[in-house]
Amino acid sequence: MAENKTRPTEASVEDYIAAIDDETRRSDCEVLIKLMSGITKQPPRMWGSSIVGFGSYHYRYESGREGDMCQTGFSSRKGDISVYLVASGANQDELLAKLGKHRMGKSCLYIKRLDLVDAGVLRQLVADSVAEVKRRYG
């Protein structure tokens, strides 16, 4: 079975953040580090070459596929910041309706800038996702 390509690395989170050209984006990522560290009580760590992740959990699907992933994290992409909401909390739809300007994929919340969203709602979305990961996977 193929191994998960996204794994924790020894790469520097500080170097990753420092390499972000856009000052606002860089500042937003620094805010996300504080927010996610506070929720998970874990330091940031690079997962692969472009995900800043916090905490970890082991998953095993009925198919037999298993691996490890960060409890939550983010990545500065070309047009957006991707926030990884690994598991949806019970109130996710209600919270997303209050969040502000965003797009939502399967487990990825796309935000252009933090000033376009409600910080309290974002905090709750991340906290709920982390709580659900812990509930499901221990």
C-alpha cells in the first residue's frame, strides 16, 4: 500500500513563513500559528514542504489504509490560505455561514485574508475540528 506523502519533516516553520513574499499573508500566517498552537497546545511543525501542522493523530480506514496526519494546520497557497479542518464539528455549517468570505472544500477552508473573516468564528471552527479528531481517533 502506498505511503502517505504528507509527513512531518525537520524543515523550519520560521523559514517557511519568512519566505512568504506578501507581508499581509505572512502576518496572517503568524496569527494562525498562535491560534492553532493555542488550541492544540502543540508547537508548529512542517508537514511535507508546505503545510504548517499542529499535533498529530493516527488514522486507520476500513480499507486498511492508515497513516498519521496533523490535527489541524494551514498552508499559504498562491491565491489563498488553506486551513485544514480535518474533521467537521457538529456546528460547522452554522459557523461557516457566519465566518465571512471563504470557500470550503472537503476538509479545506480557503481564505484570502484573515481580515475578511470573523476571527472568533475561525477559532471555533478550528477548535471544533480538533475536538472531533480527538473524539474519532483518540
